[in-house]
Amino acid sequence: MDLAATLREELVDSLVEAGVLTDARWAAAFREVPRHVFVPAFFVATPDGWAPVTADHPDFLPLVYRNQVCVTQLDGTDAAWQRAVAEGAVEGVPTSSSSMPTIMAIMLEALDAEGTVLEIGTGTGYNAALLAHVLGDDAVTSIDVDPGVHARAAARLAEAGRRPFCVVGDGEQGHPARAPYSRVLGTCAVSRIPPAWLGQVADGGLIVTTLNRALGAGLVRLEVRGGVGTGRVLPEDGRFMPLRAHRQAWADEALHRALHADGTSRTTPLPARTAVDPASGFEFFAGLALPDVVVGLDPVRLVHPDGSWARHRGARVEEGGPRGLWREAEDAYRRWRSLGRPRRHRFTFTATADDQRFALDGTDLTWPL
């Protein structure tokens, strides 16, 4: 067995042992589809920025077969890669990647794949290859907005012996030409479930995607009937790059301003980690209470499009703008405790073309998205 096959076996064994890969179909696909074909070059995070890795790197295969994201594009173009190859590590915002195998396995199993699948976000093509391995090439349609990303993915799929239907287009609009689909899989995060997805899923079909929420992001699995999607927030946390049309472009500047802005300072009983760490049981509820808030780290900052901001250091918080964002977080924490500290899997989600909202099991409480 060559090194790549050995590393794939080790990766799959770790996913099985972790309990995220239980379906033999997907285990076989992960064992047999070569991830390194789809990520022949990628970035790794270093203290100096994003450094390039190619097949010439001595640890190329071990890095590919880690249970980690492989970032393949920054800032929506290939210019950062060219600079990195010429000059070394660069700065930038990831805009395309091969997702963490754990979250890929969780989503593929939640999809309960059968019939035909529309994948939103071709990316490297690796996930499309896994889908095609299980369902067959003709059953898989994959769409990506970036022509360069699409072309590379199509070439690598062919190299791996797979030919699903790949198309360039706006994933928010789906791909009506091949609808209806039994399943829609969003491998990029969306701020709302696009109406086109609801309209292109056959009755009884499923949508599995992540929501583009800086606080309380995560996976939802919806069954669609009559154009209405109903389902649950999954217990596993999932974070993906947003659909480009859903990126919160205002946030970068607002987070930068919040680094040094002057505001009202006070002590707070709410630790930063409790409010913003996805591992915290409260973080999902914080996202319901603070819609549209974006988070920055080092130090922890909250910003909102209305100009409100909060900056947390140690046991102190500074706030500015028309609202006290951290005070709202403290109020939400008290309410969460009074409700019995519900975790994310206690929440349902309903989506129509006009109204999308969360609800808490056993209550009449709802939160519009």
C-alpha cells in the first residue's frame, strides 16, 4: 500500500472511531477517493500568514490527509497564490477550500443521499467526487460561481475518473435545468435558505447546509414539502465560508475600528469565551439574541451594522454606538439559563421563501432569521 492510501486508511479509521462516519458507503468513498488529487496546492496558516504548499513539500501528503481544512484560494482570486509562491507567506481571507473531512462526513451522512443531488460550491471537486462515488456521476450536479475554481475542479475530477455534471453559476439560484433534486447540499454557508433551493427540491427531499452566522452558526437539515423546509439544527457545529453573495463585507472595517474605539468601560461577569466560543453551550443562543452581529478575536469584539460595538479584555468590556451589545449578551445569558441552558440540537428551523425562523422545543419562542 502506498503512502497516500495508508494515510487515507488512517484518516477514515479516525473518523469511524470519532463516530462521525458510520455509513459503509461513505467510509468506502473516503478510503478510495484520493484527496491529494483535488488539492495539489494549498495554503497552510503560519505566524507570518498563509504559506503555500505544493507536491514538492516534504510533508505534502501528511498535510493533505490531516483532518483539517485545506485553503486553496484567498480573496476570491489566484493573485495571492502567485505572490505566496514568489515571496512566501501572504495575508488574505480564504474564499475556497477543501473542507475538514469531519464536517464533510457529518454532512454527507445527514444528507441520507439517494436519487439526485445538487451541490452548491464545487470548490476543489473532492466532495463532488465522494458524492459521485456513492451515487454515480449522472446523479450529481455541482455548481460554483468562480470559473477558475470550476475549471480546476472539473480537470481533477476527470483525473480521478469521475465526471459529475459541473457548471459555472450563482449557487444562490441553484440549477433549475436539472431540477428537481432529491437532495441539496450546501458546502458554503448561507445567510438564509435561498428560495431557489426550496423550489428545486422534490417533495420529501432534503436540504443540508450551514448558516452564515458569526455567532451560533451551524448545520441544519430540512425536509421540503410544498416549498416549505422544516427540520432541526444538528448537534454538530459546522462553519463554512459564506456564499459570496452572502458575505458581510461591512464587517472587516467595523471590526478594525472596534480595536481602538473609545467607549464606556465597565466590568462584566460574562467571560468572552462563554459568549463567542462555538464549544460553549451558550454561543448558539447568543447568536439568536444578537442577530447580524459579527465577531472578531484578539481581543474579542462584537460589531453590528448599526454602528454598535463591544470590546472585551480580561474582566472588562468597552461598548459604543447606539446599543450596548455586551449588555445584550449578558441579558441573553441570563435568559438562556432560565430556559434550562438549551443546546443547539433543541432548536428547530422552518424556511419558506418569505419567512425563516428558529424555534425552541417545548416553547412558543421563535427567532426570525
